[in-house]
Amino acid sequence: MNILVTGGAGYIGSHTVLALMERGHHVVVLDNFSNSSPKVMPRLEALAGNPIPLCQVDLRDGDTVFDVLVSHKIDAVIHFAALKAVGESCEQPLQYFDNNVSGTISLLLAMQKANVLRFVFSSSAMVYGDTEHETLSENTPRSANNPYGRTKLMIEEIIQDHCAADTNFKAAILRYFNPVGAHPSGMIGEDPRGTPNNLMPYLCQVASGKREKLSVFGNDYPTPDGTGLRDYLHVMDLARAHADALDYLQSQSKNLTVNLGTGSASSVLDMIHAFEQANKLKIPHEIIGRRPGDVTRLCADPGLAKELLSWESRHDLLQMCADAWRWQSKNPEGYNS
Ligand SMILES: NC(=O)c1ccc[n+]([C@@H]2O[C@H](COP(=O)([O-])OP(=O)(O)OC[C@H]3O[C@@H](n4cnc5c(N)ncnc54)[C@H](O)[C@@H]3O)[C@@H](O)[C@H]2O)c1
């Protein structure tokens, strides 16, 4: 298939581009580089052994998106492009609704006009909000507790309404838990701008000496060690799930909503210890207050993804930490190294 990957220069998108090309698909990357670097592209081409067409376009420019869909004869879109920082979304909600929600509507309208009928969307465990449930199935009630999560919730509903109205249009909504790690080559990985918002890139920057110590946001959560619990998932496993979801849309011609996680929750302290063990390093850290928008526990029930896609995570925490550190230590300044 000819597949357009929006946000394909970003962290998860770049890994997915390779997973799709490994399955024999032709991939076109669309990105405005608001949170990524064009320098990822030659590395992707080297890993894939093939050129990858790149369109530097903002999603909200619907006419240009339409031209890209038509000129590259696109059959399916995998839609990663979004802003994703919870804290920033609390400070700039309008920018988040504009970029994420308006951007997606613009993309869907362009797809409708170009008659592109297959769509895979990056949703998030954030759509479950702050929940009491131990593990989250796809039927767990949804309620976001920050503007970023609300953009995902709104987009899910827009997609569902569109699928109901046009039964030829088939969509997969993938709710990611906490993607970490990097390609085993160490050539591509997560390259956050400024101060990282997520634990793993922060850990990596402390390990490399770029930051003095790791701040742990709160140790008074109702969890065994008091720190927040998350379901960390290797980005290579996550990337593979997109190719599986696309196969499902093609073979079953049904819509799909699945969680993508490992089904096991690790605390912040567990993660620090795993990183130290995997990489034989010490991570200085201190406990500070809770961070707004954070929830106590997010852990997937990944059973439906196994049942429908035959998808399961294959990497453990130590592999996630080793791969993340390989990327960081080979590229201390990310793509500017
Ligand atoms: N990383 C996570 O922890 C996580 C967890 C759950 C869901 N997600 C979702 O997965 C997707 C990918 O996340 P990521 O971690 O790879 O983020 P990322 O920031 O690395 O990648 C997103 C890419 O989209 C591009 N982009 C943003 N707005 C755009 C626009 N209007 N037009 C064109 N390009 C645009 C950015 O430049 C970037 O390259 C996002 O939708 C995110 O919300 C991420």
C-alpha cells in the first residue's frame, strides 16, 4: 500500500515508518517539524535502504494535504501528528485544540475528498483520565483530566461519527500507554526539545550528565512505593502494532479500538532501578511535589489487541532501558549530534 504517515519525523512515527517499509509498504512522510528534525530522514533512509518521500506540510493546510494524498496515490493514512505535552496543553489549550483537533478534521476532510478510506489514529491512555481501575480495558469509561487528553477524546469521537456516517471508511484507534526505548541500531530515538516531559528521556539526559538529577513528581500516590505507575512499552513493539492494525483494516474491513501496552505497571522508582541495572549506571534523583495533570496509575489490559491483531509486546523493561540509553549515548545532542 501507499501510506501517508503524518508526524512521521517524530519519535513514534519514525519507528513506524521502518516497520511499515519492512512489510513492503511505500511510505510518504508528512511533517511540519514543529517538534522534530528533518535530520531524521537520511537516517531513516539509511536504515530502510530506500528513499522516503517527505512533504513539509502543516496538517491544517487542507488543500496541500489533499494534493499530497492525490499525487502520491495514498491508500491509507497513519496519523501521529499532534502536540503532546500535558503541562503545555494546560497553559495553551487553544493551541492544542487547534493543532490536534482542527488538524485532524482538516486531514479527514482532505481524505474524504481524495477518497482515502483507511485511517490509523494515535490515541492515548490519557483518554481514561484519573481512574480507579487497576487495568484498563477498552470499555473503561473515558474522561480526560487535561486539555491534551481531551483533544484525543474529541478526535476519537469525531472518527467514530465519521465511520458511522461513511461505512466505507475504516479506522483503527490505537490507545498507547507509555512508549519508551529506541531502534536497536541507536540511529533513531526520542529527541525532545528543551526539558523532557517524559521520564525516559529525562533519565537518559541525567545518565549522560546533561542534567544533574531526576525530579520524581510525588511519592504520595496510593501505590506500593508512592510514585506513579505506568505501563511502559517498547517503541519497536508499538511501531509493529501499526502495521498489524493496517493489516486488520484491510483483511477484516472493520473498525478497531485497542489498547497498546504490556499489561504490567512499573513505578517511577522501578524504572530508575531498571535503568541503573540495564546500563550499569547510577541515577541521582530527588522527590519533589506532584505535577499537574498526572494520574496515579495507568495500566493496559492488552487482551483485545492480542485477540484481534495477534499483537503482544516482546520487549521487557531492561531492553527498553538499554535501547533508550544506546540511542542517547550515541547521540548526546539527539539529531544535532
Ligand atoms: N510519546 C508518547 O508518550 C505518546 C503516548 C500516547 C500517545 N502519543 C501520541 O502519539 C503521536 C506521536 O507521538 P510522538 O511521541 O511520536 O510525538 P512527536 O512530537 O515526536 O511526533 C509528532 C510529530 O508530529 C509533527 N506535527 C505536530 N503537529 C503537526 C501539524 N500540525 N502538522 C504536521 N506535523 C505536525 C511534529 O513535528 C512531530 O514530528 C501523537 O499523536 C501523540 O499524542 C504519544
